[in-house]
Amino acid sequence: MAEIRLEGVTKAFDKVPAVDDVSLEIADGEFMVLLGPSGCGKTTLLRVLAGLEYPEAGRVRIGDHDVTDLPPRKREIAMVFQSYAVFPHLKVFDNIAFGLRMRGVDKPRIRERVERAAGLVELSDFLERYPAQLSGGQRQRVAVARAIVMDPAVLLMDEPLSNLDALLRLTFRAELKKLVNDLSTTTIYVTHDQVEALSLGDRIAVMNKGRIVQVDNPSRVYADPASQFVGAFIGNPPMNFLTAKVRRNGTKATLAIADHTVEVPAEGVPAGGDEVLVGIRAENIQAGVEPFEDAVRASTLVVEPLGSHLLVTASIGQQGLKVVTPADFPAHPNRDLWLRFDLAKLRLFPPGQTGEALAAAS
Amino acid sequence: MSVVDEARRPPEPADTGRPARARPARGSPAARRRRARRLTYAAAVVLSAWVLIPIYLITVTAFTPRRVSYQFPKPLVPTELSGETVSFFARSAGVLPALGRSVMVAVVTLGLSTLLGAPAGYALARYRFRGKEAYRLLILSTRAFPVVILSIPLAVNFITWGIYDTVISVALMHTALALPFTVLITSSIFVSVPRDLEEAAQTLGCTPARAFVRVVLPLALPGLAAASIFTFVLSWNEVFAAVILTLRNRTLPALVLSGLSRSPLPFRFAAAFFLLAPSLIVIFVIRRYLLGLWGRVSR
């Protein structure tokens, strides 16, 4: 068990920075998720931590040691690879025992520890099989068992669920959460799946273009995104963004979206310019088919029934947005729709680059 | 809707050259493609016959009694089989020592080329370095030198070094010839072992060298074995350099070649069979790896 400190870590490939001056502190026993779109540098950052890549700049500390110059085997880490990287020429038992044997643990201890680790991931009946005789989910468990049997100070996981089918992923996600909770090992978990990140992480570090753009606990990352990028990347559907005209008067500011105005405290409005970007989650918009108080008129474009609720795509003026309504809501395409924003849940961002942020998230 | 219909329709049977239900008009792209395919098949048949018929005749004649092997035209189906011809060949003067030398040359060649070539193959498979693609091509260019031209200056050197007419001299030459293939084949074998496995071993406490021995080597072994056999056969069959670099201590092919015009017909057939059989077996075993290799080079 150990805390981790990354200080100004930079790693470039062919002069293109994959990780750009990243600093991050992870507490002892914390489950930290690195979340971001593909190519954002999250896997590279994990590999720098593992010692599989050497950073051009910056230091990596695990516990009291500066491990930047140490090879992977001296870092007290264990890693679960996206491809599982289970050794095909070794039986499940020997796969799990591999690291202990390298460490020179004596035979009876190895058997005992392998059996306990295999029990934790429910592989006890498969120890004498070769990986080729296992399903994808079981191979994944071998990879996890092989890592936790080492009792590492830090557990690194690189998209461990992404090669499983949807149902298995859901089951295993919960199991993984319980397992890591019980072990209370410091864990870094890389994923591009925001649902995985929200469900697993104690904290989430959202990455984009080689940089960390927000580090927060899951509910804050969801409710209080630090930028349009985070708001658009996290959540399904992504956060809605509407351009609004601002008029400041004293402690209040008036936002005008099309011909609808709302009043908000002035200190929350980004300085400068007379436009802001209003971010609002789909579930924080109340919808009605008749006009009601403080509601803005919109028109319905698409109605998607999703079982537990409806996802309605609507437009206010020229601006599109998504709204979540109860499943029995009588929405119809091309009819009027009345929407009221939950003002407490409005988030304001400086204007511009919406398109870029949205494109990066998709 | 039409998309659904498309999907429900039973899959088209693979084009086997049979006339399709609705035959496209002559000169249509489909017809042209079919004609091109027929030409390809015809060419393949001719080429295969070119190679296979001599192999067949050699094998059959090597195992018929001596008097039958003088017949002409040869019976296409053997009427009687015997080991007489082959054992006559094996008992001829110098054949067994030459056979021993051939084996030794091949073994030394195999050892040297693996020792030098496999690390190069590993580097090509795993590391990015400046001029990598150029290096890959350059390796093959050594084969652009005619063996004879390469051999004569080598013979001069070997004489001054005092290793002319020895097993070592031939083995050195064969190593030079085999190395390009060893490098490229082993590189394609190492590429097929996922890098993740090696890295996983390193995170589990292995030094890079130990990760190689414990993980990469066991997984590469079948391929490396195939590559070794390929090198073995290359050396086994090589004759020009062997003729130039040896005088009295000939390898089997060199011995056979130097006495070929004076040998009786059954002797030649038996010799041909001896030289042919190992390569055929090997090529059959490793054709999968060869395809991988050529696919990579032509890319």
C-alpha cells in the first residue's frame, strides 16, 4: 500500500506529446480512475507509472521512493493488461504463480496464495486448465488473480473490462469493485467508459489531449464539470450546451436563450464578453406539453423511448438539446414542448469551442 | 426495408467457377474476372507439374530395381519396388563421409545463423530504430550476389587462413547465405508473440532477459524450430559454394555434382532422392511460416 505522486510527467512519441506535464496525487488505498477519449494519453500515463515507458520529464513517486528510474519489477506494482496478457503456454495455476516464483517464494506458500487469489476471482476449479480452454471472462479473472496474488503496493488496470461482452462487463464491474474495496490496495484504473469511471472510482481524473482537465469525485465530475469537454464527455446523453446572451446588472445577471430569459447570480457568470455557454443535464430540465411558469417554448424533433424514460431531442430557436422525461410523457415530433431549467443545476462556461469539445467527446 | 431483405437472403455460394444462375454477359466485369481466374489456375497447374513431375519420377526411380531405371520411356506407375538402388548409392566410395560432413556443415550453419540472426530478428520485431525498413531490405540484398562470385575471393582468404577445404569454411559461407532468411523469419516469429506478454512478465518480476526466456522463447519455439529446419535444408542443398570451397573434403551435394557425369543412372537417381527428400519434408512443415514471412516483406 502506498500513495502515488506524479510530478510534471511528460512523455512524447515522435515529438507528439502523449502525456503533457501531468501532476497527480493519489492517496493510499484510493481507487483512481483515469478517464478520457482514446488517444488522450491515459494508457501512456499508466505505462509510465508501471515503468514500461520512460518519461522525458517529471518524476514518479510510489510511497517514499522515487521510482522514475526503476524498472517495472522493482516498483511493487502489478498490472492487468487490456489484452489480459495471460501466458498461453502456462496453466492457470502457473500463470497466477508466475510472479511469486520470480520472487522466489517457497512452494507451499505459493500454492496457498495462488489458491486464495483464485478463490477470490472464482477460478478455483480451473487451475489445471490452459488459457485456451477458458472463456474471455475467465481469462480476465486469471489476469486479475495474477496481479492481486502479488499483494502489490499499487494495482494498475488498463481497460480490463473493455474486451468483455456487455452483460459480463456489468457483472464483473460490480465484482471488481467489491474485490478492490476488500483489498484496499491503491488502484489506478484506465478506461474510456464514463459509466465504468463513475461507478468504480473514488476519484476520477479526466484527461484530454495529454492533460488532466479535472480531478474530482464522481458526483462532482458529473454535476460540476470543469469544462465543456468534461460535461460533454461524461454522462449519457452528454450535457446540453446552449449559447446565451448576458446582461449584467449588479449582483444579478440575465441570460437570454432565444427570447427566453433567466436570472442568475452574477458571480457565477464568466467574465468578459456578452455571451456565455449554458450547460444543463438532460434530467435537470422539466418538460410539459402545455405552457407553464418559467417555461421556455421549444419544439420536439425526435422522441426515443428508452424503457425507463423517454429521451426527447428538442430545439429552442436554432439550438438543439436533449431532455429526459418520464416514460409516459406525451411527446410527439413537430409539436411544441415547454421546458423549465432547474436553475440550481445550470453551469456556465466561457463561449467558444463547443463544437471542438463535443467532437472530442464523441 | 430492403436492407432487411438483403440480410435475410441466403448467402451467395462462393464462386467456384461454375456457371452462375444468371450468367453475366461476355465482357462484363464478372466474366472478365472469371476468365482471369481460369488463367491463374491454368498457370498454377503448369507450374506445379513442372516441379512435381520430376520429383515424382526421381522418387519412383530411386526405389525401383536398377535394370528398370535404365528403361525409357519410364513406366509412370512403378511395377516393382526395391531399396537396391538406394543402398547401392549409400555404399559407394566417399558417400558416407560426405554425408557426415554435410550434416556437420548444416549443424554448424544452423548454430551460427541462429546465434547471429535471431537477435537481429528480435530487434526488427520489437524495436523502432532509424533505418529499420532500409535494413530489412538490405538484408535481402546480400542474396543478390551470385554465390560463385562470392565464393572465389572467400576461397582465397580461407587458403591464407588455413581453413580451406574444411567443414568450417563451408559452414561460414552457408551462414552468410542463410542469415537473411534467419533474420526475417525469426523477426516474423517474434512479432507473432504479443509484446504485452513480455511486459506482463516484466511487471511480475522478470528482467527483460528472463522475460524472454520464460515467456517469449517457449511461445516462439515451434516457429524457431521450423526456421532451423529451413536453414538446415538450405545448407544441405547448397552446392556451388561447397564445390569451390572444398577439394577432398566434399559435402554430399558437392561430391555428387563433381562425379555426376561419370556416374551410372541409378546412382544419379538415388543421389537426387537423397538431396531432395529432406527439403521436401521441411518445406511441407514450415510453409505456414514462410507465407507469414513473405507477406511481411512484400508489404
